[in-house]
Amino acid sequence: MVNKDLLLVSLRQRALYLPGVVPQREARARSLQLVVELRQLGFSVTEPLLHALNGLTDDDGQCLVDALNEVMGTHLNWASLVRGWLVPTGEGVWDHFLTLVANIMKDELQIPGTTLPCGHLIPEGTFPLERYTGCPFCGTPFETAPGEVYRGQGTKLRQLSLWDDADLERHFQALLASPVPLDATQRESLKTLLGYKTVDGATVKMKETLMLVVDSLVGLGRDDEAGRLLTSPTDVLRYLWQRHTGRLQLLRPATLLNIERKNQRHGRMTPEDIAQKVDERRRQLRLSYPRPWCRRVARWMNGLAMPLDQQLEAMHPQREMWVRFIRALRLAEYARKPGYEQLQTLLDRFYRRDYRVWQGRVDESRRRVDADATMALLRQRPGLFARCLFSSMLTFGPDAVTAAFREVVGAVKPRLLISLATTAELYFDRSQERVARPLSGVMHPINPHPLLAHYTDAELERMKQLVRDLYLEAMRRHFKAQPSLGGTIYIDPELDHIPVSVGDRSQTVQDISAALQGQRFAVSGDSVRLFLQWGAGLPAQHLDMDLSCAILGDGLNETCAYYNLVVKGAKHSGDIQHIPDQVGTAEYIELSLPELEERGARRVVFTCNAFTQGALQPNLMVGWMSADVPMTVSNETGVAYDPSTVDHMVRITEGNLSKGLIFGVLDVAGRYITWLEMPFDGQTVRSISPESIDAFLQRLARKPTIGQVLRLMADAQHLTPVAEPGEADRAFTLQWAQDAAEVSRLLLSNP
């Protein structure tokens, strides 16, 4: 029997999980039809999978096709506002102005025109109404086309392999053991697998992953086992906050309220309206727990094995949040009961501030410019030493700091070492703007460190080299400590273009194949078609999401968006502001690469954003298509979606906080698209900064790639590279790299 949930987990890894199926070599008419239907959706199959499809029952085969159609969104409404929108309608600002005046004056003057079902009067001589499926003035669609899509125009098929129980279990264990934070796609898969798998004896290395495991155990009533996994007060707080807000990171309430305030910006929103929305969010963040939860958390806190001094130090950074949780959970009341003596002591010392904080001692020694004391403290915590390595080098000098760091670099996790190697080139460059991505998700520009002005270019270049040497030395030591993979190794050249995923924390789900940020997608043909689909499952309402792009070049900065539907090299399908009932709606942008090259465009930035108040809507799908042949657009409905031509597609999750998202950058001359996820908090594409985009792309370009790290491993383990995967003891192909958890496990896990 095909399990839809597990099938979707395997599909994200370009495979199909078909348990209990007896493979058959003899082809059946139904299995051949399945292959045809998969091809029309953009998939091909391996020979073992073909044999498994031969063994499927008709019901299971239909369930498989239905699941893939649901993932690709073929049942949704893909109609646009303009019919055959590749031919411009000629509408302009003057048409909108005349229509606005006509609707204001229509009760006083007899203005010839057409009144649409939405109530708007469209004067004669303005919009060509025969070209629209809805109101061109307010963006309300009147016609939908659910289930109407094109199929089979694409030739770049995603090859699907067959998964069995062992493959599913391997993926489950790789997610649990991931040494880096899971992205949204991996979290979705792990949540699904936790409903079918047990975690007994599993190794969980990341705290964020641990929260999902604890939540699964609590749901099964295994409170004591969950409590043993929570080893510090921070773990307890993180879990409680995750249950309350759905976020695995400890974002303070004030930060969440500030994000809500920014996201409510809209021309129709008054300050009072914004304040009301923020108050609603504040009420949602209020804490209230029943007695069983109070007892559960009190037992967890009372049973922590961590020394009290360390517990108090761990609670200090989130002191304000702890005060709220202690009150809401009635921990002071439980601390007075017999058997809760440890909890009573903890709370007593917490409120009296009877503890010292390690970070405070470091800050104090820094203020005194006491290098010896600072280095002695930092050596106690190698991970935190790594995080402040660069600023310490500028403060105390590079030689003393790197010498101290070299003593403990063996205890630093590989993901931190890669972060150091990535950041050093930009950090020690006075002319480069850096970008930071805090837990709130929105990118922020960072000015160069002021102490850089006190060093010469030669001294700064030497600091970069010292960091590179530390990175290479530590990574070689790391790989030497691992078991050797054999004598020969094959590394796919494509892996030289895929950065190692460290700290990206993607908030979008990739349902048809997992790609790492910075991965390149070659463009087929002379056009790229962006698409945006939103509103599925929601009632009809005003909900305006916008698809836009910025065309950049030397002296060129132009946008194609709802307010500028046609520019040379780009055409927009029309601005939809209201969604129909349940089936959602769509917008497109067609990019012509020859025209973009002719006008000197260097890159095109793909964006989507929430024009209405609030953040991007959950389940919104956005991506791009390309094909060797020109892709079709319907002259009746404007449908331009073909699942077989989709190069990449992502889905926004419930945990998204950003108002806008940059999801790709087209290199016009190179004819490839770099997938990235760069949130921004602006209401339109005009709020993005080309400098910030350049800084983010430079950050991605400076990340060590999977191919580079694999070659470093091969050098450390004395492996011989070979030219063909079949000749190698271990082959690392592009398909292997699609499993980000497996990549992280091999390259970043401690032995």
C-alpha cells in the first residue's frame, strides 16, 4: 500500500518509497501509462523503479499519480489576469487614473463604459476588457481554470529512483544525526518520519532537531524519556517556545512584535490598525499552561543533571523570558513542595542573581585589554572562541590570538571552521559590505569593523591567510580521524558549484527536490518563466501577493512588477489582488534572454512579496520554468504553467516571518540561475538593495563548495581521484549531493 506521507518524504530526495511491492520485469499497460504520466509531470524512472511500478496495483498507481499531481499543484488555479499575456494589453498609468476618476464620479456623471461584477466601472477607451479574465482595476479574477495546466513541454526530467525500508531508515537516521540545523524541507520530512519511526537509541546532535524529537515523545506520553533528553534549562525553554510559537529558535517576544509591526505596513493601514494587529499578536504570545504541563516542566527542571551554576548561567541570556515562563508554569509553587529542593534552590539563586556569567568575565577582560585573561577564558569554550576570533584578532593582534586558538581548534566543530573560512575574506576587507541573517530571517547590512582602519592592507591579507591556514589544518586533522573511504574517489565537477550548507536555516520547503543555496540551474532555451501561486485552501478575499523582478546592469536598474508590466526583456501577466475561493491564483513573468543581453543586463533578481499587510502566506509556491522550446500561454485563461518545465519550486511554511523573498538570481551572460533564499522586509521589489544582493552572492561564492571539501578529504585520506564514477570505490555525484543531511553527516560530523 502506498503511503502518501512517506512517499512525499522520498520524493524530496528524488525517489519513490514503495514498500511491500513485488517487482516485476514484465511491463503492464498500466505501468507504462504511469511512466507516461510521470514524464508529463517532469519525472523519469530508473529501471528498478520501473520494475516496482509493474508490481503496483491500479489503486496504488492512481494514489501515486494523485500525490505527485498534488505536489506539483496541477489541481490548482493557474489562470492569470490577462489572456495570452505574452502580447501586452497596452494598459498604463493613465488608464488606471481615468478609471479611478470615473468610479469616483459615476454617480454624478453618465460615463460610458462597462460595470464589472466587482462593481467597478471601466470607461470606454481604457482597458481592453476582452483581454482580461477579471477586473483590470482592482485585480479581482472572475474566471478560474482549476486543473488546467500544460504538460510535457520540458525535456530536463528529474530521474526518480526506488526506495525501500533501508533507504527510508538511513534518511531518518541522517536527519537525526545532522551536525547542522535542519532546513525547512528536512524539518518537514523529520516531522513526518517521527510519526512512523521510533527514536530509541538514536543520536541527535543539534538542539533544534532535539526539540522535534522531544515533541514526538511528549505526544506519545513518554515524558520521562523526553525529560532525559533535555539536559539544560535552555533546552526546556527552547522546547516550550517551540510549542508556543512553532519556532525552533529563541526569538524574544519583543522581536516578534517588531516584525509583526513592520509586516503590517500597507497604504490602507492606519497607525491604529497596525497597533490593533500588534496587540492581537501580543495576546497570542501570552503564556497560559494547565496543571499537567506545570507538573511536567517542574519535574524536568528539578531533574536536570547540569550543575546549578551552569544552569543559572544558561538562563541568564533569556532572563526576561524565564521570568514569564516561571510565573505561567507556577514553578515557584511547585518548588515549595517536597522533592523539588533542586528547583527551589535554582529559583532562589536566579531571583537573587547569585551567579556569575562567563561572557561577563570575557567582556570585562576585553574592556581592560587584558589579552592573557581573555585568551585563558576563551580557551575554556572553543566554540565561542571561534565566534569571536576575528574581533579578537583585531583587538589583541593576530599572532597571539591565532596561537591561542590553535591550541583548541581540534575541539571546534567543522561547521564553525567552514563558517570562519567563508567569512574571513569579507570580514578583513575594508571595502566590502557584509550581510547578517539573524534568527528573524531578514538580511541586514553590516559596516566594516572600525578597527580595520588601524591595519594596513598587507596586515589584513596576512590575517586572512592565518585563518585559511587554521581552517585547512583543522579540516585535514578532522578527515584523518575519520575512517578511510577506500583507495579511489570520484567527485562530480558540478559539486564545485554547490556551497556546503552551514547555518542557512532555509524557511522554504522544496517538495520536488532538495537544492542547497548557491546551487546553479542551467537555463534551457532563450526564456525563463517565473511563477507565483497562492491562496489555495483559503476563502475568497483580498490577499495581494506580488511577483516581481529587478533587472540590473552597468547603469541599469529597472523592475518588472505590477506597476510596470512590460519592460524590454520582461513581461508580467497582470496584478491579481483578490483570490478566488479555495483554488488560489497565479502570476507570471516571462524573461527573454536575447533581449536582456541586447540591453546590457548582467543579472535579474527574482522576488515575491506580500503587498497586503502581514507576511508571505503559508503554502505560497514560487519558482521558475525553462524549456528548450517556447512555452505555451493560453489565449483563453492565461494559464502558462507546465510542471514538466519547472526547474525549481519552493513552498512557504507556517514559520515564515518575512514580508518578501529573493528566491533566485539569473546570470544573463552565463545563462544559469543561482537558487538562494534572501528574505527582506519591504512591501515592493524597490525596497531591495543591489549592494546587499551583491554582498550575499559574494558570501555564497566564498563558501567552500562540496567539491572543494571532498578534495580536501581525499588529500587527507590519500585517496586517488578517478574520472568516472564506475571506477571509484566511492562516487560522489550530483544526486548524492541532493541529500543535504547525508552531505552534512559525511563532511561535518565529528568522528
